[in-house]
Amino acid sequence: MVYDYDVVIVGGGLVGGSLALALRDAPLRVAVVEAASITERLSLAAGDRALALARGTVQILDGLGVWPAVRPHAMPIRHIHVSDRGHFGKTRLHAADKGVDSLGQVVLARVLEEAIDRALETLPWTRFCPARVVGLQAGRDGICINLRQDRDDLPLTARLVVAADGGSSTVRRLLGIEQGVQDYGQTALVTAVRTDRDTAYTAYERFTAAGPLALLPLERHRSAVVWTLPHGEAAERLHQTEAEFIAQLQEVFGYWLGRLELAAPRQGFPLKLIRAEKMVDRRVVLIGNALHQLHPVAGQGFNLGLRDAALLAERLFTQAAFGDDIGDPLFLARYAQTRQRDLARVIRFTDGLVRVFSNAAPPLVLARNLALFALDRLPPAKRLLSRYAMGYGAGL
């Protein structure tokens, strides 16, 4: 038996699941292929990581019908405080200055993934889980997908395959799409702390000589920590006693939130800038981590992936409404061209921050602190920075 669909989404996690929800009213037959169940995915350490959701991302999730279930577990970001440790430069952004109630939200990845999974259960889409793609063959009018489910082989056909299957994407590997990889030589050390002082809905981004340190509000007296360090130093911090670790963290972060107390296990994730050399192939589109993996500075990763899915859904609606081929090479090329602008902008921004704030050359230190000082006092510059912080720079 051959299963025939219009769109097959490989990967039902945060980005792939969001795309499936975005297509709920489209005149398309959709299938979602998931290698692991929601229980297996949430058992991974990555489920405990905090996601900084830009305001634009929250609006997309609200449009998907997911946000009402997530909102009670999210913490609004009403203030962003950026500083350069040991130097005078600081920039502060405030939601009230933009006439909004928040610049974004912070939520645990597992909370959002559970909400997306529950919403997917209400859709008529077919879900193959657990199943994995073992073969792809594109033709003029469609693409054949070979699935392996338990010991059975399942043949599928589709007009379009969307690869949302993460950083180790099977689809990307089967297509032979190479990746450009830039190793930062850093590890993101992730944990959470309890704070003496109220977090006051404030997200802190503190640049240090070793790398950026972010504290994101999870509760009134609890913050997520993302501390970027060279591999060796991160390994040392992971194996310190709690008292030693907190003493080091307190020294680097300071007492903006009073005394800190460790509130979660420490985990380390090596950091690389990874970008697939092609976004589209014959009847295949790559989105999310299958396409790009960024440095966590400024928390742009998931926001960028969700914009991949949102724009693709918009384009698929239009293409299907006119009865046109959703796998047409020109259609896919136009989508890729539009997304490349946003992707290139975000990569320049995040990579540039890492490079500029990791350089201890005195002229550059002075220049970046003057820039932070000016940003804090020039309304036009601050408005532009706030717009990008809220995820409105891509024009979605």
C-alpha cells in the first residue's frame, strides 16, 4: 500500500509541529513523521532549556492556538539589560517605552512542545510515530519517501517534503546537502538559579571576556542561566561544587538580583554556527535546526526557526489556493530567497556580537562601550533595537 500526501513534514517537534498546526486550514493532505514519541523527546535534557520568545514569536504561537496553554507557564520580559562586564557601557530596553506589555516571554522548551503536541492531536493529519526516513527519490511530479516503522517499510508519496528533523537531520544527510560549520570553541553552560531579589521581569545579557552570560526570568525569584565559556573552563564549572560554581557566577554576574542559589542541574552544550549549504532541493525544504544552528547569544534560534515555518505556511496556502504545484522549483526558490535575507541578518547579528564582545583590544572595547552608551540615550537607535528584540525585523 502506498500512502499519498501533499506535504510530508519530517520532524514533529517545536518547528515541524508548528508548521503542521499552521497548515490546519490549508486544502492540503499533510503527514507528520516523528522518530521519537513526545515522551522520549521530553526525557532529553534539552527539554529543560529556557526559550526566549520574541514578541513576534508569541503572536505567531497565539495565531496557531498554542499560546493560551503556554501563557500560564511563561514569564514576560518587560525589561532587557545589556552590559559589558568591567566597563561603563550599558543599554536598557523597556516594554513600556514601546507601548506594549512585554518585549517577549520566557518558557521552558518542554512546556511549549507539550502544548504543540496536544494541539496536533486535534488535527486530522496522519502521524507516523515512531518512524524514520530511510530513502528519498524526487521525480518530476512528486517525491517518494521510504519510511521504516518498527520492522515494516512504508512507501509514501508527496508533492513536498519539509525537513524539520533537527541538527542531525536524516533528510539533509540523505540528500547529501553539506553544512558550513564554524566552531566557536565554546560551551553553553545551562542551569537555573533562585534569586534574593525579584527578577522584575528583567532579562540580563552580560558580556564578559570569556563569553556572554544571560539570566532570563522564569519566576519572580528564579532565573534561567545560559553561560557561554571556553570548553575547558566550562568543563571545570560543570564539575565544581555548588558553592564554588555559585561563587564564580556571582562574581561574574554581580548582585543585580541579590544572592544566587543553584536551582537546577548544570548541563553543557558545545556551540557552533552551522548552516546548510542549500535551503531547498528537489521538492524538499529545510527549516529550523535542520537548516541552521546559531550561537545562543540574544536567543534567536527558535524564533528564527518559527519564522521559517510561518512564512512557508503562508506561501503554501497561496500556492495551493491557486491550484499550483507546491513543489515547483521556482516557488521553492522564491521562498528560499525571502528567508535568506532574515537568516543572513540574524547570523550577522549573533556572530558579530560574539566576535565584537570577545575581543579585548582596547580600541574595540572603547568603541563597543561607546556604542552601548549611545544606544541607551538615542531614541531612534533604541527603537530599532527594540523592534529587532521583539522579532519584528523580518517583516512577517
